[in-house]
Amino acid sequence: MIRAKRAYLRDAEIAYAKLDEMHRTQLKRGEIVAETIQAQTALGQLIGEAEQMTVWPFDRATFYRSAAILFGPIVPSVVTQLPKLLVVIKTYLHLTP
């Protein structure tokens, strides 16, 4: 997620720089092009919003590592209680003879 945000911001800032250069060139020629100004303003707002977006600190690999650390100690208890749980489930579902 962090990489995606950085890549988006990098690309958006490159596009903004190109628009800025285009706008300066137009000003040197004495032209005022509303579309360029609107595009630059909109892109500036998008960059600002993207910079303020929170980034979820977990990607899939980090989540799996964290889950292994958190649930690892619980697994032995679950495994020892599993036969009792299966008996209860079979009894509830009327699967026992």
C-alpha cells in the first residue's frame, strides 16, 4: 500500500510539473489557457488528498506473519480440544450411531 501511494504521488507530481511548465510557457507567450489552469488545480487537489490519505500498514505478507505470531501459541490448545469439539458437533448433528 505504501509503495502504491508513493508511486501515485510520484506520477502525479511529474504530471503536475509538466502542466506547470506548459502553463509557464503559455504565460511567456501571453496566453491564458483555462483548461491548463483547471487541470493543474485539479491535479494539485488530488495530490493534496493523496498525501493526507492514511496508509494501511499491512500488506498480505505482513498480515500472515503477524497472524502466525499471534495464533501460533493458541494452536496447541485448539488441537488438544479438537476431539472433544468433534464429539459435540457429531452429537449436535445426530451423526453418532
